[in-house]
Amino acid sequence: MKVSTMAEFMARGEQPEVLFWVGCAGSFDQRAQKITKAFATILDKAGVRYAILGKEEACTGDPARRAGNEFMFQMMAYQNIQILNGYEIKKIVTTCPHCFNTLKNEYPALGGVYDVIHHTTFLQELIEQGKIKFTDSNEWKGKSITYHDSCYLGRANEIYEAPRKVLESLDMELREMKRCKSKGLCCGAGGAQMFKEEEKGDKRINTERADEAIETKADFVASACPFCNTMMTDGIKNRDAEVKTEVLDIAEIIAKAIQ
Amino acid sequence: MALIAELLFGLISAAAFFLFGKNLLAIRRNILIGKEVSLNDHPSKRWKNVLLLAFGQKKMFRNPLVAFLHLIVYVGFIIINIELLEIIVDGITGSHRAFAPFLGTCYGFIINCFEILAALVLIACVIFFSRRNIIRIKRFISKDLNGWPRSDANAILITEVVLMSLFLIMNAADPESNFLVSSYLKPLLKGLSESQLSLIEHTAWWIHILGIYAFMNYLPYSKHLHIILAFPNAYYASLLPKGEMHNMVSIQNEVLYAMQPELAPTDAAAPEKFGAKDVMDLSWKNLMDAYSCTECGRCSTACPANSTGKLLSPRKIMMSTRDRLEAVGKNIEKNKSYVEDGKSLLHDYISVEELRACTTCNACVEECPISISPLDIILELRRSLVMEESNAPAEWNGMFSNIENNFAPWKFSPDDRDAWTSQA
């Protein structure tokens, strides 16, 4: 599978339908790379003409801004917007809710106005349009799954249904955790917490959330954010060696169903 | 005698309203210490928020039972206060049930409604009191409320119970009355002479109205101020997606001028203070939030940091902001304008450890029934910490330099950003 960059599209004098914003986690983190590859595979199979920025992509600045470093954020935003506007990007899809939130809500005030869409919404649209065709042997059918809401997708941007609709399209049994949707408990990674030790307390936040996920006794945990994925995987691993509930991104689940 | 009573009543009423007005103006002055932000866009959306969140108490219904009890107290409070009009007219003119002749049979119906509501309010307040003191619900026994805030909450509930009882006793002691609820209290007063009954009725009437005035003047000092401020707070609630942080135009421009020096104006103004160190660096909406907070603790219950034992409590962020604002207000009253007192909201009232625990998950903002944003204050204080004091944990400093040098929060080579494509 060939993944083209914007520079390559430009050289051919073409414009892609959509830019896939991979994000730092999706580019560098080994676990998140699998999500990136799964989503790229889906785009490829669904015949979507997409491009990535490749080496020209840089951190959106989200963790710096939330930690309080507005200078760093503005520097990154300036560079990214220069590149995005230079390529005349209209539509962006991203697998990271943090990149999604920043690109969608925070770049417009700085001169970067794009139609930004999260990959769960994009997948839901592809399924509805019949562009994603599942194989006949749907191995997900009847399997139970609990979906962990990402704060930056859920409360921050009120996207609760798209990821659930995608799972339901595979005839999976959706089991909700005690706290879900607008009441969903954070995984503990947001607000730049991913990049520091947790403050002292009685319990780690990801352990608390992992307990709620384990309580559903679902076969799988679904996530839609690379950071939630890491936190939930670690939380479940630390909690109970016997419980081997796998944490999978919505894109990975779909990718497996079309292969 | 009657004339003296009428005069006295008039004087007390005037004093009560004067004092109340004075305190409200002081609160208004304190709120306006905050920085100017314009929140007048999209008036139709804002009025919708007032209707749904303030009048409709939409968010309260995330917990239907409590919402129902609260609705009773709220409706009861508003409707029974209509009866206050008559009580005040009676007090000033010396009349007895001044509205009865005008309303005819309707009068009985209306008072019956008031009495039913009064009884329901009384029951709801008793339930609320037991939730706090007998069932001891977690968010009410939190250390956030130690001391005055806990007494404040109980004082309000007890006052409500007393006021409602007085209203019912007053009606029961009126020999000519026969109302729905108070008629059941009449047997308690059986055997008393007409003059004794009249004394009870008048005493209940006086304590009731004095209690109401006391309650009114207690409001500005109490968490109960939300009965007024919930309405403007809902109107001025943020209409942005919850994930969006406020842009700092000064820094945006500074970066722009560094990148494109030809755009820099020659008379560039000195940069303002970055973020918020004290209450005057917050917006007036942040400060109104602090005065509106009812200290119910829904935010802290939902907070992932608080519920896993971290020091951060969004409710305490709001209470600390109000405490600091009150101190600054007193400072201004004493010195005509604010005189440096060596204290600030950051460090003296809200600690670094609290701020560091926030995951910016917006659970506190989502839960608040009256659209308060503790997160907004936390983020402004974090900006001050990092940009004014260079105060960040070592891991964050590492993250900043990685972003600066490698364009990612981790130390990877930017050349490997698309390495995954070769395995795809």
C-alpha cells in the first residue's frame, strides 16, 4: 500500500479528497502506529483519495497549550497553518481527538479554517455510504464490547454516537460502563497529564477507569483516542493479570472486518 | 399602638432593602474587578440557556429525584414570595389580608396553593438536611465544606423550615381562616382564647417577615446567592465548544511578528501579564462564576482527579476564588483602591499541586447546573505558572523542548514521522 504525501500530490498537480492528520502518537508511538496503519488501510480499501503531510506535519501544540505554554502552542500553530494553507487544505481527518479539537476549534481564530472530522465520524459516513464492505465472516458478530468515551471527542465536542454506531454496524453487543457519554470518566491522559507523573492520590485514574471497563465483563474495550488506548491498556494490565481484555481502536476493529 | 407597629415595619423594611441593595452593589463592584470580555453575541442562544438551565434547571435532572425536590423548593420559593407582597402591604397599612376582598373566592384557592407548596418545601428541606447530616452523602461530607460552608448550608435549610412553619402557624392561628394545610394545625391551638390566638398569629407574622428580611440580607454572604446569579450566569455561559481554550491574541501577535517582522508595528505596546495570578487577572465571568457557586459539589464528584484522591477539587477552586475576591473587595473598601497585600489567588489560595492534577476533561463544566467553569480558572492559573514563573514539572519542560526541537512531545527524530508508511 502506497501512502502519498501532500508534496507528492502537489507534484502531480492533484488535490486529495482529504488530508489524514496522523498526529504525534499515531506517527511515533508503537501501539498507536497500528491504529494509523489500520485507518490508512481502510481509507485505501474504501477508495478514498487521501494524503498525509509526512515529515511536514508537526505537533498541533495541544499539550503545550494545556500545560500553560501558550508561546509554544502559538509557534506550532503558526507553522502548521502556514503549511496547511500553503497546500490549500480543505478537509482534514484525524485519528486523535486532541488534534481534532485543536484543528477544529482553535486553529480558525489563528487563520486556519478547515473542515475537520474525527475518524469515527468519517468511518460512520463511509459505512453509511456503502464504501466500506465487511467480509461475510464477521468475526465481531455477537462479541461484547464497551466503548470508552474520549473527553476531547465527547464532552469537548459532543461526539458520542458516531463511534457507537460504527460498533453497532458490526452487530457487536455494546455494553455501557457505569459512567458513559457526557458522564464518561477521563482516562487520565488529557491536559498534558500524559507527559508527567500523576499527582499523589489514592488511586491512579486509569486504574479507576479500567475497573469500570472490567466490570462490564465485555470481551473488548473500544477506544477512539491513542492516549486513551495507552491509558486503558496499562490500567487493565496493572489491575488484573488474568484479565486480558484487549483495548482496540474503532479503526482497528473495522480494519479487521474488511480484510 | 398599631401606628407604631406600622411605622416600625416600614422602617425595618426600608433598612432591609437598603442594606441588601448596598451589598449587591458591592458584589457587582467585585465582579467588575475582573477583566473585560464581551459575552453579548448570539442573544437568542443565550436566552435559550436562561430558559433551559436557569428556569428549567435542565442539568439538575441528571439526577431526577434531587431535581424534583429542588424544583419544589425553587417553585415554592418564588410563588410563596408572591404572598410576601400581601404581607408587606398588611404590615405597612395595618390591614389584615389586604388582597382577600379583591380576589374573593380565588383568594382561598391561592392561599391553599401556597400552603401546599409551603408544606412540600418544608418536607424537601428536611430531606435535604438529612442528606447532608444523616445519610451523609459523600459530596456533602467532603473536607471542602469544613467550617463555615457546612454551617452555611445547614443554616439555610433550617431557616427555610422555620419560615415555612411560621407561615403555616400564622394561618392556623387566624380564627377566620380555613385553609388546606394549616387547618390540620388548628387542633394544636385548641382551647386558646381569641387574644392568645391573635398574639400567636401576630408573632408568627412578625418572625416570618423579619426572617425573610434576614434571609435576604444573608444571601450576599452565602452560597445561596445562586438563586439570583444563576440567571445572569446562564445568560453569559460560554457558547464555545467545551474543548476550545481562549486564544491569547497578544502571544499570537508576538509569534507572528517574530516570524514576519515586517508586520510588527513600530509602536508595539508592552506585553500584558500572561495568564492569571490573582482575581483581577481573571475575567468578570470567572468572578461571577465564583459568586454563583452553590458549593453543591457535583463538579468534584465527577472530577477524575478528585475522585481518585488528588488534592484538586473544582468546587474548592470556585470557593477559593470567591474567598480571595472577598478579601480584595474588603481591601478596596478600606483603602479606596486595591493596595498590594502580598497575597494572590495563585499559591496563597490555590496551590500548584491542585492545578497540576487537572486532566482538562471538562467533567466539572459538564456537571455544573448553572454553567460555571472551574476549568477556565485552572487553565488561566496554569498559564501564569508556566509563562510568568517558568514553574513546570521537569517532565513538562522536557515535553516543551521536544516539541520545540523535534516537533513532537517525545524525543523522536522528525525524519521518522512517516516511518510507519514503509510498513503499511
